[in-house]
Amino acid sequence: MAKQSKRGRRSATGLQKYTTAALVAERDRRRAALEQQAQATRKQLDEIERALAALGGAPKRPAPAAPAARRSRGTGARRGGSGGKGVPLAQAVTDALSKHGPMRVPDLIAAMRKAGYSSASPNLRSMVSQRLTQDGRFERVERGVYAIKATAKGE
């Protein structure tokens, strides 16, 4: 931690004692030095490869591999994934509740699995609970018991 001066302000330490211009100049100096070093190393490598080729050795080095494609996290849109049989979670919940009526989450999960829904998720209970509370098609009829909303049944 920086030392306190007599007036209570901290004395300049680290990068605070340099101006922005000085920091930019130092960055540019280091970049130029690294580019020179890279150029010298490439030159050395080319000489080694020529010597190897003259001896009938290894072929030229392969082109550098392209960086691995990064998967975009998207813009926050829901993916609507599906469990087993290509059935989305919300649809599996709807099917089980329409067939069996109001249920508790553990019973609902058991009914979904019995109907063929499968998930590799270790937190399926949390996912189902979240879907029940956030999806407008479902309602809580009493503590821990959920059903399809009356308006959703008529649609």
C-alpha cells in the first residue's frame, strides 16, 4: 500500500509517477524491440531450414494454425435446448402437468423421466423449478405444487 504523506495524500508509486506520454513511448519502444527480435529469429529459422533442406531433411514448417473458433455467448437470447427425444424442457413440463395435474417438483421430474425425457444436467431440479416460476404458462397452486395456468389450458 502507498505511504501517506503529511497532508494525508498518498505518494506516487507504480505507474502513477509516469505521464501517459512516457508510458506510450515505453510501450512503443518495447514493441519495436520485440519486432526486431522476432525478425532476427525468423531469419535464423530460415537459415536452419535451408541447411536442413540441403541435407535432404525436414520440409518447410507448416503454416501457423488458425486460432480455434470461439463460441459466441450470444446476446442473451434463450437457446431453447432440448433433453431426450428432442423435447424442450418447457414442453416436457407442460406435457407432464397436463397429463397428471398439479405436482411437486420431484414428482414432476419423475413423471418427465418416465415419459422419456432425459437430461445430463446435474441440476435438473433447479432448471425445472426455474422454468415453473419464470414461465407464464405455469402457476403455483400451493407451496411447492405447480400446475398449468387455467388460461393456458384453454389455448
